[in-house]
Amino acid sequence: MVENKSKHAVVTGASTGIGEATVRKLRSEGWQVVAVARRADRLERLAGETGAQVFAADITKDEDIDALAVFVSENGGLDTLINIAGGARGADTVGSANNDDWEWMFQANVMGTLKMTKAFLPALRAHGRGTVLNLTSTAGLVAYEGGAGYNAAKFAQHALTNALRLEEVENNLRVIEVAPGLVHTEEFALNRLGGDQAAAEKVYAGVAEPLTADDVAGVVSYAVGLPHHINLDQIVIRPVAQAANHKLIRK
Ligand code: 8X3
């Protein structure tokens, strides 16, 4: 049932976690992939292992995105844009929020998705069967204490995704949102908690089976691999142990 008629994807956030796993998964399914991230050394390793094309870029910087758009158009173009770059910084309450953390989260999650989408919309429209998949979060669906900055950024990315779907339907653009809950990756909690490894491990402590990056990558690749007339508008994916953000079972 799953078919890969569309086969040229650009994937951001590709140096680690869900982005990296998505590149591996798509490559294993025969997609041509341009993997994008800031860290060139990690991208080169990924290129060697998967055969993906790679492009080192900061998706919050206009000049980097301009150069990426030229690279993509000269290397086969794209029909599928997968915005995975983003993340959380800090777990402060609103009252003690760190402005720099908030600024970073808005840049990485919201402005990065916006700029990438704007840059590639002309090519996606011209293709005629384009897809944009945005990786948001369950943090973009329900707010929680200590999450406000990340919640606000992910709510905004969620809103952008919904508006885009409405605006681009006349161009036959498919717009998919994948919103994961607790995913145990190498860097997400570590980045959020300022590099404190012990605190990061506590996020997943006692949870029987948190999601893995591969779990989410499998769902992403399924969604973009479906025939183009099927749009999974919004996919919420959580580990069974997390019935809701506030209800996480730890043993
Ligand atoms: C991460 C999910 O549960 O930390 O996107 O908000 S959570």
C-alpha cells in the first residue's frame, strides 16, 4: 500500500536524533535525500554511511538557506520538505524565563520552519505533488509547568502548519504534522537541561519504553511515503506509558 512516488526529500535537523534517523530510514527506502544540519562533521559521517547528500547550514540564517536552495535545485530538486530541526532550551517557569532561551526556541522551531518553507515553496508548488512535513511536539498541543517557552514555540509551529495546509491546498501541497511525546534521544533533554547528563537521564527514568528516534522516523517515512492524495494532517505519537503529558507511568 505504501508507495514512494515522491523520492527527493530535504531533511533538516539531520545531525542527530529524529532527523538523523529519518535520513537513514528514507535512504533505506530508496529516497534521494539532502540532509541538512549545522554540524558538518556529523553530516559527513551520515553521508558516508547512507549515501545521502549533505549540506551544512543553519536554518535560521537567510544566507545559509539561500545557498541550500541553490544546492538542492542543482542536485535533483525536491518534492518533500521535512522540517525536523528545533528543540527545547530551559525548563523555567514563565516568572523566571530566560529570554535568550525563548529567543533561541522561537528561532529554531518557528523561524527556521518558516524560512525553510518559504524558500522551498516555489519548487514544491511547481512539482505539483509536493509535501511539507513539520515535526512539532505534544508540547505544541497542551502546555505544562516549566514548558512555556517550548510550548509557545511548538504551538506556533503547529499553527503555521495548519495555516500552510489551508493556504496551499490549491497547489496540491500536502502538509503533515508529526507531534511526538516522550522520545529518548541522545541530545533533546541534554540540550534542554543545559548539558546536565544526570538530569537528562531522569527525564526517562523508569519509563518502560520511551519512543526512540527510529520509532518516530518510521512514522515520518510512512506518512510521506503514502500515495500523495492521502494526507495525515496530524499524527500524535506517544509511548504507551505516556497517556498524556501529565500522565507518565514510571516503574
Ligand atoms: C518533546 C515532548 O514531552 O518533552 O517534544 O514536551 S515533551
